Amino acid sequence: MATKWSLTIDCVYPAKLAAFWALALGYVEKPAPPGFGSWEEWFSDHGVPEDEWDDGAYLSDPDGVGPTLSFLKVPEPKMVKNRLHVDVQVGGGRDTPWEVRWPRVVEAVERLTAAGATVVREDELQGRPDHVVMADPEGNEFCVV
């Protein structure tokens, strides 16, 4: 049996970064735990000081299949290249004909750029574009493939 896991991203602005990744991945805000009508109710019940309620943001896959994502506030900005990154797999994989796959990648790059991401570089395979390395609004690298 596989171990359930989630991904936590340190960031300066949790809500802003969570909104970007919700758009990028089609995720939604993670619902409050059972028995609570909101995260604020849960925070209050668990003694979290009110001035810390915006120190995190939480996303989940609306289909319940993918891992959850947590965005936790830290005081320092990103300093160096990620050692782990997300591949946003919009193209359909290399089994999909390039003529079908590449326009999907381009559309996603345009949508994510409009949402605050930046293009780092476009990588090629066998002389034509293959995937795009991007950075989210706080500089975390990811690929659109």
C-alpha cells in the first residue's frame, strides 16, 4: 500500500501563491476538517492565534486523487534553485503527437504568464520545442510539458 503524502511550499504570500497553483493545477481550496464550517473555526478551536490565521493556505485535488498542497508563510524569500519541482503535464505526454501537444503547452504558458509566472527558458528535443521551464510568482521553478 502506498503512503499518502502532500507537498508543502514555503512562501512569503501563502494565499497569493495558493491561488496561482489552484489555477495552474485545477485544484481547489482544501475544505475545513470535518466538523468545522471554516478554517477559521478550526483555528479558533485549536488555539491558533488570530494573527497567524493567514500564515498558510491549503489546496486539494477536487477529484481527491492527487496530493494536497500546503503553502506556509516564511519570512525569507526564495534564495536558490529548487531541488524539487512540479511538472504541469498539460500536453498529454510525448506519446501525443507534437502538433497536438505543443499548442496545449503554449496555451498553458500564456495562461500562467498572465497569472504572474515568468518563462525561464524553452527547452528543445530533436530540434523543436519540447517543454517550458517557468517560475511561479515567488520564483519557484516548474515545467510545463
